[in-house]
Amino acid sequence: MSDRNALLRGALATISLYLLIVLTFFLPYVSLLTIWLIPLPLMFLAAKDGWKPALGVFGLGLLFLVILDHSFYLLLPLFFMVLGVVIGYMVYLKKSAFALLLAGSLTNIAVLIICLAVSVLAFRFNPATAVQSALNDSFQQTVTQMKPMLNQSTDELMTQYKLLSGTLVHLTPLVIIIAGVFYALVVELISLPILRKLKVEAPHWVPFRMWQVPRSIIWLYLAVLFIGWFGGADQTAPIYTAVLNVDFILRILLAVQGFSLIFYYTYMRKFPLIIPITVTLLTLIFGFLLLQLVCILGIIDLGFNLRKRIGQKKL
């Protein structure tokens, strides 16, 4: 009976995967939703029966993609299929929601790096430089059209813009990391509640107010600042790219710590949930300076354990 149920789940997962792939390829507007659901059949199968059945369905899905389309676009559903197998197997192992996010993020990052390497080595196409070139051309056209209304030299504007666009190219590793984490997070947020409806023991998220990053990030952040001040000024040096990307990643983590503290404080003071949500949205929308203040708040929280002090005052 168990084998029959496993075969039935495998057949349903295969049919569902094929259906989602077809909808993603041929219905552009529907694909905005289905592309996030592609991991779900493989995730469900891996969570129920382990990685072997999921890998079999993955192979059938890959075969279907090759038959359906031979272009570069088949890599996009493949990207989500790999993610589905990994997260589903982590659910099968009874891991936490954060462990799922970490495994999914690392998988996405690895797949994106492989795709980038294949694109550069096999097709001689670098997406980062292509985007930079397109932005430069667009900015050049805009400056040319607005030249009569500009008071300063357009050459100076172009020089400043090229410096900025060059910095953006150095941030390619950061973009890959953010994309990998974002995709894994969205897929997990969508899929875990659905898996629970399908009688799968999927983990629950810890409330955001309880999120905390390791305290060692403070020392790592100080080390990166030190290296940036004394050894990372040369934009042609590899260390500049490393410092720039690590600095942004650490700032994001410190901002998460700061926002989490805001949610914790408002929860302890029994303020309405709309207050920290509004503060977070306004900070993200309106200000670099406000975001820096949140990062500083995160540093203070890690260094002086503000949560414990807030909890003690509450008692």
C-alpha cells in the first residue's frame, strides 16, 4: 500500500510539474504566479519520500524541458526545480525554517554562479557588462537630449556616471547573493503553508521579533571597515570587490537586526503591529540615512544586548 501511495504521489508530482512548466512557458501573465510554484511538486515529493523519488521526477521534468524548448529559457524552470528538491529534502530531514532558507539560498547562489560561468565561457556573454553597457548608452542619450538645460559640463556627468556604473559591476556577487536568498525566501513563504495543507510536517517561522544575527558580525564588520580604509581604495584590486560586497552584506544583516529590535520593542510595549511595519516601510522607501540609523541600532543591540534590558524593564 505504501509503495502504491508513493507511485501515486510521484505520478501526481510529475503531472503537476509538467502543467506548471507549460503554463510558465506559454502564458506570460500566469507565469508570474506559476514560476514560484514550480518547486512545489518536487518539494512535496522530497518531503514525503526523500530525495530519490524527487530526483527521478526532476529527471523527467528536465527531459520535458529539453523536448519543449532548446533555448536559454529552459534554465529558469530548471533553477526552481533544483530548489524544490533541496528544500523538500530538508523538510524530510525535519530541519528548521532557517535551515531551509540557508540550504535554498546556497543552492540558488551555486546555480546562478554556474549559469553565469556557462554564459561567459560558452556563449561569451557577461550579463553584468551587458547591463552596464545598456545603462551607459541610455544615460548618454538622456544627457544628450537634456544638454541645453544642464548648467554643468556633460563630460563631467558622464565621468561620474561611469564611475558609478563601474561600482555596480563590482557588486555582481552581491546581486547574485541577494537574488539567491530572495528567491529561496519567497518560494519558502509560499510553499510551506501549502505543504502543511497537504499533510506534510513543514516547519514554522520564528517570529521576526526573535530574529538575531551572530554577535561575531560586529567584529567582522569592523575588520571590513579597517581593510576598506587602509587597503581597499584601488578599484582595480580584487580586494576592493571583496570588501565592497562583504560590506553591503554585513550592512543588510545589521539592518535586519535593527528592524527585528524595533519589532521586539513594540511587541513588549504592546504597540499595534502596524507601527513597526510602517516604520520599516518608510525607512526602506525614503532613506539611506534612516537605514544607516537602523544599522547602528542593530550594532548597539548586538553589542549591549538591548533586548535583555528591554525585557528586564518590562518585568
